[in-house]
Amino acid sequence: MSNSTELLKGKKVIIIGGSSGLGRSLAAASLAHGASVVIASSSQEKVNVAIDRLKQQVSFISKVPLTGQAVDLKDFTGLKAFLTKEAPFDHFVITAGDVTANFNFPEQEIDPEKYIKSYFDVRYWATVIAAQHIYKNKLINPGGSIIQTIGTSHYRPPPGWGLISGLVGAVESTTRGLAIDLKPIR
């Protein structure tokens, strides 16, 4: 069995949502373990700040490529172009998502275009379209993986998140199906 600290050495990891939180931590860990990393976020400014922070955080980063660019997950054509440009890669991770912290169901009026469609486009359709594009165009190296983070709101939704938790549950269900449909990619 391989030493776990060597598993990412020489691999390429794409992280959408890599400018903050879990995504940036994943980028730092991947870099520390020898992977080249491409981070993407909703704005180039966020990407630039994250790259600067990562360079400060991981001292030997000059030996490992780190790049990034802005990607709008609601622009599916742009998302596919980004993936094609960055191919081939070994791991694709989406930690990004629109946080609807002010959503208060059932008191707040439901505006499907403002809340539901936007959230679904970013958290559901972007993952499905990216996964299909990666699979159909063989953009990921053998042994690669597609990873989607969703949190726990579908198991224990906070007050006002009843509707959002259903959307998160749809992402989880689809992810399980994608694991079967896209094999051997995991």
C-alpha cells in the first residue's frame, strides 16, 4: 500500500470553490502533498487573494504549480470550456455554492428565479454538467475522482431551510447515481 502522503504527488487537482473555506484548505493540503492545483471561484479577485494566501501558507509552493481563474457555475458553456482547457486532470472537486442564509421558508415569498433556480444551477446542474462533460470527453486521468461537498442541511435543516434541504438532498441522490453511471471514475 502507498504512503498516504505520496498519493497526490504529481497529480493535478481542480477545485471550484477553492478561494475560501473547505476548498482553500483542500487546495493547501493538495499542494502540501505535491499536487498541482487549479482553483476557481466566482471572481478573479477572490482567486488572486486565495493564491496569495496559499503561497504564504505553503512555503515550498514554488515547486508545485498553482493557478486559478474565475468561473461562473451558472455559465455551463464557460464551465465546460474551463474543464477542457485544464484537462487532463486527476481530481475534480466542487465545494462552491450559493449560500442562501437569508432564506426563511415558509414566511418569505418563494421566488423560484431568485432563490431556487440559482441555487439549483450552482449546486446541482453545474455538478451534473461538469461530470458528464468530464466523462464524455475523457478529461480525467484513470484512477481520478469527482468530489462534491454538500454539508448536512438535508439531514438536519436549520429553521427556514426546509425547501433548501430538499435541493441538497437531490444533489446527494444524484451524486450516488453518478457514481454508478460514471464508473470507473469515483
